[in-house]
Amino acid sequence: MDKITVHHICFWGVYYLDLPIEYYRIKMIEKIGLPPREERYNRLVDAGWNVFRLRSRDVFIDLLTDSGTGAMSKDQWASLMMGDESYAGADSWYRFKEAVENVLGFPFVLPVHQGRAAERILYTTLLDISKPADIVPANTHFDTGKAVIEFYGGKPFDLPVREALDYKTNYPFKGDIDLEELENTLSTGNVSFILLVLTNNTMGGHPVSPENIRETRKLASDYDVPLVMDISRFAENAFLVKERHPSYRDKSVRDIVRETMSYADHVIMSAKKDGLANIGGFIATRSEELYNRMSGRVVLEEGYVTYGGLAGRDLDAIATGLREVIDEDYLKSRVSQTRYLHKRLAEEGVAVVHPYGGHAVYVDVLETLPHLPREQFPADALAVHLYLESGVRGVGLGALAFARETEEGVVYPENEFLRLAIPRRVYTVSHLDYVAKSLGYVASRPREVKGLRIVWEPPIRGIRHFLARLEPV
Ligand SMILES: *Cc1c(COP(=O)(O)O)cnc(C)c1O
């Protein structure tokens, strides 16, 4: 091998040769096991045919969610020992506040126990302020955020770009909001606030482009409504922008993050995603007035404003995680795993949503299981069947989660997806190969997948997929 090739491989090889590779090594392991098929069947019966209700010990490879399921680094474990558990004004709080300011650039932050508490407090406060304006347009709402807006009497509108609805194309920024639709909605005068979810989890984990963010900012200013971002995956969004946008190739992820944040008035964060922590979340804002207004609610609902329902050590783990997550070696490993699983599934003939996103691979279930009607919850049926055949747990995101009863009957969501979310720094490439082979096998025998019906569902709208009990049709 001549010198140039060596140089090439040293600096670029593993990435540009398209090899998924982990920029970390394993220091501590957890045993996992694969129960026999018969036992998996019995576990499904016990779980009411809902994979959320399975015991994790009965799952072999768990791609249910990337939320709070990541592995912490040794620096994060060391941070735990630094935790200051004082009730108010702890050192952990100051380290956390400084990390949020340093990485994201927001002067005011309120910690909360996880992302949905941030959604609840920020979204309902903004809905209160804007009354009677109650529409919340978004690139696509996330399930817990959508549920809290509806519960509070608001109207969540999903306005994804048209390109996002065609799963076969490689349009790079399918996370974008439809600007024309957004302007039409704004012109009604009934918009409470605009929401951009980075990355667009519900649509496929796709990134939002810098142009789209800038244009959305402009519209928010023109119509004088706040621009809120759900930044649960801000680092993955920035990395995908760097990877896909020619003008951002030479910018650092840190700078792309800072530029993105500069357009937001307020943000919510689930630290269980790009906080690289197992628990936690926060609201951050540039508005002192809004900070003051929300701080009472945090005290009432979460905990004192310097801990927000978290232990001091959790705040330290998040502070360290926020600095680690913008490390580009880490992000390369992260996204190369997603890209690899996406590629392998496509090779196995599985109808994946294109292109790959940041944290998960999405399977188009309507194409995979054309024989199953929507009222039999095909996405969840596929999740159940995949577990039965392989011990792999994904999650259905379709009719069970998003169908709505209206006066005209049931309205089904656009998508029926099986989402395979990859926990951060947890699985190896051979685990991903096992998943690809397993789902390839299942997808090649669609007729073996049985539809499901509901036996029991909870009374709150929008969250039945977490709790429902089902049975095969
Ligand atoms: C996970 C998530 C949330 C909610 O956060 P939790 O920490 O699970 O409460 C909100 N928005 C997005 C985009 C998420 O992925």
C-alpha cells in the first residue's frame, strides 16, 4: 500500500469506504438472551400482543426506542460521582446550565424530568398566552407533544413537505415543513406558535434543512408568532446537514448547532436522546419573561428550578453528554449504524423509507403487508410478528398510535411505519445484521403476519399504543 492510500484510509477510509465503525470500545457488558420461539409466543400472550408490555429480559435486541437507552461514556459515569445533591443552587445545576449555554446558546433554562414535561409546560403556557389562537403547525408533531396540545384544547397541524410522503425518493431534507401551507395557516391569524421537530421523528427521523429553518424563522417574525424547536436530536440533525448540504460540508457540527439554535425563540429537549443520558429534559429560552412565567409551574409540577425533578448526578450526566454529543467521531459512528441497517434491510428486500434518518430505520408497512386493512393495525402486527420470529423489538407507528375518531368516522394517518430505533453506543454491527436478516425473513412471508384488534384501550386520546391490550384477529 503506498503512502497516499495509507493516508487516505487513516483520515477518511472508514467513513468514505462506507464501513460502519464504532469510534469507541466496550468496557462493560450486559448479557442478553434469546428465549425459544414457544416462550416468545407465551410472552406475547401475557403482554396482550403489545410489545410495550413485554419484559425487557425477554427481548434479544431492543430497538423499541433510542430514548434513554444509550450507553454512557466513562466521563459521564465519572460525572455521576460529581453530583451535588443539594436541594437548591447545587454545583451540578451550574455545570448543567453552563453546558446548555455553551453548546446551544440559551441564557435561560429550566430542567425537567424528561421531554414530555418540557412539552407540557412550554406548549400549554404558549397556548395560554396566545388565546384564542390555538393552532400549532409543525413539520410533524411528535406523539407526546401532539397529545398534550390536543388534551389542552389546541389544534396540532402536521405540515410535512410533499417530498416526505414519497418514501422511495432520496430527497435529503424530508424533515422540512411545507412553507406554503405554513404561510396559509399563519394567515388565518389563529396560530399559537410554530413547532419544528429536529430531526423529524414521526416522519422518518429526517433532518430539517438550514434554508427551511431560516424561512420558517422569517415567517414567524413576519406574523409575530414564536418559533419553538423540539431539539431532542439536534446533533443528529446538524450532522446530517453537514453530510448532505454542500454549503455546510466544511462547517463544524458545533457551528451548525449554534446557527440552528439562533433561529429559535424557545426549545424543548428530551435529554434521553441527544443528551446521551438515561433520564432528563429541559426547556430553554431567550425570554426572561417566559422563563419567569414557567418557573412557577416547574416548582409546582417538577421540582425546584435548579433541579426540576432530576438528581444532581443526572444534571451532571446531561452536562457531559451535551458536550460529547457534538463530537463528530461519535456522530459518524452513530449515523453510520443507521445507514448500515438501512442498507442491509434494503438488500434483504424490506420496503424501507428512504433516505436513512439519524436515529432509526422506518419500514413502510402498507407496502410490506398489503393484505392487512388499517383497522387491523398492520404496523403493530408486524412489530409483534418480528418479535415472535426473532426476539427483536421494534415499534409500530401507525393507526394504533395516530388514527382519530371524528364525526365523519375514523381518520387514518398517512403513515403505517415499523420503526427500528437504534440505541446510542449499545449494539454492534453483527446485532444489526441479525435484525436485517430477521426482518428480511418476516417481510418475505407477509401472509404469516396476523392482524390485531383492540381488547382494551386507555381513555386518553393519542397514547393508546403504549398501553392497549390486543389480540390476533
Ligand atoms: C422522546 C421525544 C420527546 C419526549 O421526550 P421524553 O423524554 O420521552 O418525555 C419529545 N419529542 C421528541 C421528538 C422525542 O423524540
